[in-house]
Amino acid sequence: MRIIITILILINALPVFAQLPDETSGRVPELDAFHKPIYALWHEAWPAKDVQTLKHLFPQVDSAYTTLAAATLQGILRDKQSRWDEKKEELRIAVDEYRQSINGTDTSRILRAAENVHMLYEQMVRIVRPATQQIDEFHRVLYSLHHYYLPKKNIPMIKKNAEELAKAMNAIDTVTLSKRWEKKKNQYEKYRGSLSDAVKRYVGAVRTAEPITALIKLEGVVHSRYQMIEKMFE
């Protein structure tokens, strides 16, 4: 009887655990959904200069933007809220220009408006999706440290996280950017080296059991230098 009761309690508790948000998920479903009309716009209608199709696609783009505008960033993405809001406003203006352009007959204006919507959509994608998987993984490790372990002065988890951070930084140090980012290579290498140095100092301080105040200060440097890398890809 006790076993049955225990099983029932666990089953009833499952929905509660299933509803907990994933703090390290970098997905925005509304942004993913926006990709469908954007794909048709950019890869099909725009290259063909098919103005009629661009006009036909506008209601889908407008609807997708309305849904996207109501989306909220969760968990790990909350750090990017201000930049997200800035780009969302720029995209709103671009969508309005798209709306106005299709009411006229100026083909060049329609093409420019559609191109601008695509460009700003891509910029929003880059805000929530880093240039490499290694940068994304580093952010996941840093997020837990910055928002949870250090504020709560959780020393055991700070020590464990430091080794994970060192490993994540090593992965960044040993990977090269794709040709897509060739123009930013020099800037990236400068920022990457700066971040790597900051991580080494922070991890070294954790390993030698420096005071929590010193760790917080050093982690602040790591966080700000990570943000420099993150911002250059927007």
C-alpha cells in the first residue's frame, strides 16, 4: 500500500516538474516561427524580384511580427533584453515601411523594404544565437555562475563551475571562426584573448580560495569581456 501511495505522489508531481522553465534554453519559439515567411521572402520572392509575391507574403510577415513582438525572453536570454527590445523596435519600423511600400508601385522601394525586414530578423537571430557552439556553451556555464552561485556565495558550486568555465574557455581557444565571420577575425581574436586571460585569473583565484569579494570582482571582468565578444556578432 505504501508503495502504491508513493508512486501516485510521484506521478502527480510530474506535471509540476515538467512546467519548470529551462533557464539555459536559448530558443525563442516565436522567432523560429518567423523564419517561415522570412525564408519565402528572402530566398524565393526577393531574388526573383517577384513584387506580387512580396505583397502576398506581407500579411504572414506582419502576423509573425505581431506574435514575435509579444514574446518574452526567458532564463539565460534575459541578459539580452535591452538589445532585443532595440532590435524589435527597429524591426517594427521596417515592417511598417514594408506595409506602406506594397500600397504603391515603386518596385525598388518594395525590394528595399523587404530586404530591411530580413536584415533585422537576422540581427535578432544573432542576439539569441551565438556565432559558435563553443561561445554558446561558455555562456551557459557563465550564466549559472553570474546569476546563482556567486550571488548566493555557494562555494562548492563556484569551485565546480570554475573547472567547467576553464573547460568551456579552452574550447573557445581551440576553435576558429567560420568564413562567414572572416571580416571580424582580428577583432574576435583580440576579444577572445582578453576573455581567456580574465578566465585564467578568475579560475586561479577560485583554486587558491581567494575571498568571495575578490571572486566577484574577477568574475565581473570575465562577464564584461564575454559581453564584448557577444556584442560583436550582433
